[in-house]
Amino acid sequence: MKRVMTLLVLGMFSMAVLSGCNTVAGAGKDVQKAGEKVQDAAK
């Protein structure tokens, strides 16, 4: 039972880390697009 709980917690932690990476990558793309628009407006 202890092993099952450990694997469950490890799985949940892994899912949280992977979803965090996707969120950060998406936010980075949004910031990059906003920066490009600012550059275009400055030209």
C-alpha cells in the first residue's frame, strides 16, 4: 500500500511539473508576440 501511495504522489507531482512547463512556454510565446507588436508600432 505504501508503494502505491508513493507512486501516486510521484505521478501527481510529475503531472504538475509537466503542466507547469506548458504554461510557462505558452506565457513566453504570448510575451514574445506582444514584444513584436511593440517593435512594429515603434517602426
